[in-house]
Amino acid sequence: MRMENDDKDAALIEKIFDAEKGKVGALQIKLFLENDYGIIMNHKKIRRLMKKYHLAATIRQAKPYRHMLKATKAHSTCKNLLGRTFDQNEPGKVYLTDITYIYYGNGQKAYLSCVKDSTTKEIITHVVSRSLKMDIVYRTLKQLNETVELFHPEAMIHSDQGVHYTHPEFQNRVKQLGLRQSMFRRGNCWDNAPMESFFGHFKDMVDHKACQSFKELKHTVGNYINKYNNERYQWGLKKMTPVQYRGHLLAA
């Protein structure tokens, strides 16, 4: 009897596993079962069945990222106003931003700049660029301003101390938007862990190297971010998606 039940449950687990291209673990599958199928299943059972039926999730490998620009004497850092208090219980109060590289085509490199709401984990805006010049962060700020109808009176943007964010023109544009600017301590990635976490999951889930053109890459990135915001259930968001959680907080 247990064998029959295992086969039936494993078939559903495998369906989710295949739909997510083998890039989800037991806890994420548990959320899909609860939210999409109304099925409550212990995560230990899911792990047992995944092991039994050889459903091994892809494990990400961290890769280094180095800025390609050079700082000048005019560049200046900002204080860490945030610390590690990422959950502010209010949407739009803290925006995290960072840049990562993504390969596509025949070893071509592009760059992804994102702004993430630290409370809802929603990716508010993103820019994919062939270049790492300052325009990538200027476009990111412009899109942020166009996306957010009204900034929170205490809103801040938090980043590392990379040359893009210490650049005087970037800092001037942040002030023009009425945002405060905060930077985490050099050499301490935990101070911006949620942003790093998103990039890690992105590289796990998206087969960006299979994109044959820059246009295809942009389309693929946009599709994933839309899916992440609207379909990615997360334990830290009361098992909701980022968009659902934002609505939950605003309605509270």
C-alpha cells in the first residue's frame, strides 16, 4: 500500500520538479503542493521520495563578481543606515540594489542590475545591459522612479560600496528622487544578503547561457522576474509570493 502511495505522490512531486526544470528542493515543492494543489505533505516525506526516485535539485556554485570601473577622489561612501534589518514590515521603505553578470550565446557577457524591496522581496525593476558603464545604474534609477508612484517618506536605497554607487552623479540622482542612500560595510556580503540570494536563485533557475541573442536574454530575464514576483511562494513571506505579500501588508 505504501508503495502505491509513494508512486502516486512521487508522480506529482516529479511533475512540479520537471516544471521547474529540476531546480527546486523539498521545501519549495512543499509550498507548490500547498498553494497550487491544496495538498499538505511533510517535507521529510518529500525529501525521502525525491531521494527514492532520484530527483536531485541543482546546487548553485558561487562565482566572483568584480567591478570594471575605477573610483576617483570624487567618489564617496555612505553610512550603513540599514544594518541588517531587512524586514521593515512596510513595502517600499528599503530598496536593495546590486549588479551581477550573466553569460549568453557564445560566451558573451551581459549585466543585470536590480532593485529589490527588502520587505516583500519583490524585484521592483531590472535592467539588462551589454555594458557595465554608469548608464546601467542611471537606467535602473529611472525605472524605479517610473515604477513607484509615491516613495515612502523614509525610503532608502541600500547597496555595496561599488564604484557605481559611490559615483557623485549616482548619489546626486538618488537625492533628486528624495531617497536616502545607505551602503553596507566593505567585505561583508551578509549586509546585502537578500540581493545576493536573489541572484543566486536566478542563476539556478534560468538557463541564460542557452540564450542565443541579447534580445532573447532580455526576454528570458523578464519572464523569470515576472514569475518570481507572482508565482514564487516563499516561507519567509508567510508562504505567499512577493506580490501577494505586498498586498497582504498593505491591507493589514
